[in-house]
Amino acid sequence: MPSFGLKRHKIKGPATPPPTPERIAPRPPAAGGLRIAFLVYRGNPRCGGQGVYTRHLTRELVALGHSVEVFAGQPWPEVDEGVGFTPVPSLDLYRDPDPFRIPKLREFRNSLTTPIAALEFAVMCTAGFPEPWTFSLRTRRLLAARLGQFDLVHDNQCLGNGILGMMEDGWPLITTLHHPITVDRQLALSHATNPWQQFTQRRWFGFLRMQVKVARALSRVVTVSESSKADIAAQMHVDSARMTVVPVGVDHTVFRPRDEVEPIPGRIMVTSSSDVPMKGLVPLLEAVAKLRTERDIELVVIGNPRPDGRVAKAIDRLDLAPIVRCVTGISDDELACNYASAQVAVVPSLYEGFSLPAIEAMACGVALVATTGGALPEVVGNNGVTGLLVPPDDPGALAVAIGRLLDDDELRRNLGAAGRQRVLGRFTWQVTAAGTAEQYRALMADHHPNRSDRHLTETPPC
């Protein structure tokens, strides 16, 4: 909810919004390549899987000979050489450090467009989350002015009503649906402690009805695991025949073992992009509190828990502030070095549709403890071979598994080596891009069933 000047929101952001970046033109396609408009409503490449997915997948699609232009809202994405970028500025109502802010009047006037900005603010003021909806409306307007400049549109889990409008405008459109947000909603409601929290959580997830409607209307959906595919079919009632699994990847040249970095005894590492129950940080903190009574340990959290959130309160309740260190704003190389400095990495999530942190840790050769929530067993592999798996929301089981690894040097080495080999064989961005490009061509064949020209059939150069 917006603060309206209430004292509990003391942190203020910049008085003037940061300037909107300039458009970057994409590299033209190679012979046989496709021209792709890639949509992501929040583009942050360092916090949240959608931004990471966007950066690395678009880079590898360009390497395959395709032309890709990213259309993104704040926080702005990072794009690699050859990838185009068109900013789709919103009011940025949830920016760090002052989420639920009240924008200046000039921001409404300068927005694309003033009526859409007014809708965006109104939904926020009623405890809703408008970004997927308003981003899709803005992007539809931008694409309508560029008909003929792209062969297809790839939506990265926006699923706003404007996506249906793009299809009405004639765009061949495919969506990546990482996991059904119905799971996030169920977990958030299960952790609500009073009727007001129940109400605000239901209102926040109001956009889910729209996403379900849009997902059911799509002819092709890419998802990232068999677990997500089954859950999307069961909970969003999307036809399984219209979904294809293309796993997410990792940059194995950056996320790799670092022989020059010595692991610090007792160091545990976890990566979490958000302070929500689904990420399982509170059960992990409870496990760490138990382990602390037995040994010297340290927990490094890659993320930025809210000052008044569940994680911060758990740290205070368990008196863990002296041994918990939060790290934010680091590069991928620095992240990989942090993994290398840890003896154990943990993914304590109650549910994951895939899990980039899991394959990042495995690619670095770090022994991993993960839960069996969602797709994690599918990603991590065999328990005791490529990682240790424990039930979700079970601090005792987490503590036992972490302690076992801290005490067994040989097991850590074996799990780390086997985990990296699993990643190299299954989860690289090159594999993700090749599988995604295959779905593009299937989409184009669906959209133009009688066309057989080389633009659609020739395999782009590697």
C-alpha cells in the first residue's frame, strides 16, 4: 500500500526519477534468422529469475543468428552486445528503496500514456499489483507502430490483457511461463496471520485472474520444467499439448569452480530474490540457529530482505545478526566467487518452478542442499549423488543435511563435482536458446502453415 506520508515509511527515494535510457538498435538477423520482440515487464538482471533469463537467453539467441530487441520496464535490464533495447517506462511504483510511493504529477504527464499511468496508480492504491497489465498495454501501443519490423513476439511471463490485443493485431506470440503464480498466492495466503493480511494478499494477487485467462488463449507456451508444466495444467488449466519444456541455463564459463578461492570453514550461502514465504528463508534461519549451537558458522544471503519483513524479524528473534551477512548489487563474477567461498549452498524454497540459484551453485562445484519443493528434485538430480534433498519447510532436516556436509569433506567434493557435470550436460544457455528457437519456428509454422520460404526453414548459423 502507498504510504501517504505515514511515519512507518521513512526511506525516501530520489526526488527526480532516473532518466529513461535511450533505445538501442538490435543487430540485424543473419541469413535465416528471425526478428524477435522480447518482452519483460521487470528487467532487473541481478534480482529475480525473469531478468536473468532475459539477459542470457537474448544473448544466445543473437549468437544463433537471430535479431532480438528487448522491451522492458523498470528496473532496466542489462543487454549484451548485439541485443536491442526499447525502454517501456512505468511509474516505477515499487522501486527500491521507496516502494508504494506517490509519484509527482509530472510523472503522469510524461508517462506512456497518462490514462495508463492513472490506472497503474489507482490499482496500487487499492493494494493491487498493476505492472503486468499496464506494461502489456504500453507495449501493445509501441508494437502497433512497428508492424512488419518483427517476425514474432516472445512474452516473458507478463500475460497481461495487452498480450491478447497483440494477438488480435496479428502478432505470432509465444510466452515463457516459469511457474504458475497460483502457487505463490497459495503460499502467501497460508502464511497470512490475520484477516487484513488475508485481504491484502488476495487483492495483491488479483492480477492472477488475468494471467490465467491470457495463458489459456495462447497457442504455444514454453515452461522450464516438467513440474511447472504439470502445475500449470492443473492449476491454470492450460492444455498440456500446447506447452513445451525448455529448461533454463547458466553461464558455465562464469559460474565455475574457482581454485584461487579457498572455501571458508562453516560458511553457508543462500540466494533469494525476494522476501516471501515461498523462498523458505525463515526455515533456513531456524536451521542455522540450531547449527549455531553446535559449531561456528556464517550465513551469506545474496539478497536484500525488507527491513520490517519476515526475514528481518526472524533474524532478530533468533539473535542471528552477528552471523548473517546480506550482499546485494554484485556482478555475476562476484556472485560466483561468493559461491566458491562457501562450503555449502542451500536452496530452502517451499516451491520452485526451476531454480537458477541451484544450477549456479552446482556449476560452481559447491555442494548443495535443496528441498523437494516443486521442480527442485528434477533440477538437482539424485539425492546423495548430485546434491542432498530434504522436505520443504523443515528446519530440522535442513540442519541435519547442512551439518552432514560441513562434517564430510569427501562428500562435499563428490557432490560438487557431480553437480557441475549435471549442469554442463543439461543446463546451459546455449541449450536453452536452441530449444527456444525451435519453438519459434514451430510458432511461425503454425502462423503461416503454407509458407516454406528459407526465412522460416533455414537453420541459423552457430
